Amino acid sequence: MNATGGAARDTSHPRLDLERAAAPRAGSDAELVAELEPFDAPAPGAIAVPDASAAVLAALDEAAYEHLDDIRPTKTVTGYARDWQLWGEYHAWLAERTGHALPSTTVTPGTLVGFVRWLDQVAFAAPNSIERRITGVTVTARRLGAEVPKAATLAARQALKPLLLDPQRLARGRGRAVAATPAHLRQMATADPVIQPRPDAKRR
């Protein structure tokens, strides 16, 4: 009370009261957060612990690949190995002409369509064989951890479509293989890295 008997008037500044109310108190949440923060932050040079879900998913993927390898027919396994070998030969051929060797796990629309054209115009493979090679390369690349975009496989199969309609190319896979001639060998040795389309090829 004041001297007149009335209630004492609070002369404190309201802003100061709010600041005092907002200040951290003993045992407050602010103090608890301040105490926990140093433990949450990794120490310099500390090794990050991998996410548990990512580790479990990676283990499941690896087990799945191993299971698929176990149940895959031997003929298919052998075929995939041959497909990957040809893919390596294509990359070596490309490196000789560009002066730069790409990783064998580089599977893009450009490299996969180039592989189709190399099989057709340099290796003289039958279209049905080329179709199998596409599958073998993509399966093996994924098995090795490479990302194979859907656009790459779609582009390769689009490039393959007109070859599947060419009777002369389809005949490559029938009967005894024709021996390579000196002209064929020269063509393989001097082929341009960017294979030009045939003059009589029709757009589809």
C-alpha cells in the first residue's frame, strides 16, 4: 500500500517484465537444450554412423542379387559375361578414337545407343543378338552398382527398332557366320567414333 492507504502501483516497465519472464530459469528447457547440444554435435574427425535403414536396405539388395545369380541359368550367366566383354571392347574402341577412356559403368543414352550402332555397323551383329546384349549390359551394370537411367534403355531399343525390320540384318543370325574380309577389318580399324547413318536409312 501507499501512504494514502491505496494499493501500491506497479511502476515497473512492462517490457522489462516480459524480458525477465522470457529469460531462462534453472532447469528450464533452454538450459536443457544448451546442455544437450554439445553431445549432439559430432566431434572433429569423428566417423559418422551410417543410417540403419540404409544399411539394412543395402544388405537386402546384395542378398537379392546373390540369390538371382544363384538361380540364373548357366547359359544366361555366360551370355551376360560375353555381353559385358563386348561392352568393354566397345569402350576400348571408343577410347581409341576420342582419346579418353570412360568408366565401363558409364551407361547413358549416348553410350548405349553408340553400343547398338557399334554392334550393328562394326561388329556386324544380328539385331536379335543386339537386343540380348542390351539386356546383358544393363543387368550387369546395375549389379556393379551403376545407375542405368530408363532413358538409356529406351533410346537403345528405339535405335534397334529399324534394325529388327531389315531382312538383310536379320539374316546375320542365321546359318554359318560369314568370315571377316580384309575390307571388314579395315572398316573396324578406321570407323569414325560418331557412326554416320546409312544414306538409304529411313526415319521412323
